Amino acid sequence: MHRAQILLDPQQHRALREIAKRQGRSISSLVRDMINEQLIRLKKEQESQIRHYMAVIDTTRDHRKAVLDKRGSRAFAVDIGKIIQENRTERNGRIVEAGRPTGD
């Protein structure tokens, strides 16, 4: 075991002391169990999140396959860089137009 010191506010210490007394154990033992429970909960949440991300990846892969099957396995002929540049040019034009006086 490793020794760790923590500072508790009076309410935390009082609550832990009361729980430990009711259970007939030390505050240290109680805190160790609480930390273990929290670590287990956090690990389960992390594993659940990973499973969710993997399911999203699988769904995306399945969707891509379905689209390619529908297109006869032809890949998309899209130039993402060109689309981004066109959108930026259009956006910049709107910004310039919005800044011009209307002549009233």
C-alpha cells in the first residue's frame, strides 16, 4: 500500500467518520472502498464510450458500403478542398456585401 494524505473539509470528515462508525471500520478502509467503486464506475463508463464509438465506426462503414453498393462500387468523385474553397469564397463575399453601405 501507498500512503496518501488528503485534506477534507469538516463536513466531509464528519460524514466519513459517521459512516465508518456505523459500519465498524476505519475511515481509511471506507475511503479506499469508495475510491475503488469510483474507479470501477469510471472504467465501465470509459469502456461503454469506446463500445459506442466502435458502433458508430461500424455503422459508418456499413453505410459507406451500402452507398458504394448502390453506386456499383464507384467511388465518390468529390474534391473536398475545392468545395471548402468555394464555400469560403461565398462566405467572404457575403461578409463584404454586408459591410458595404446601402447608399440611403
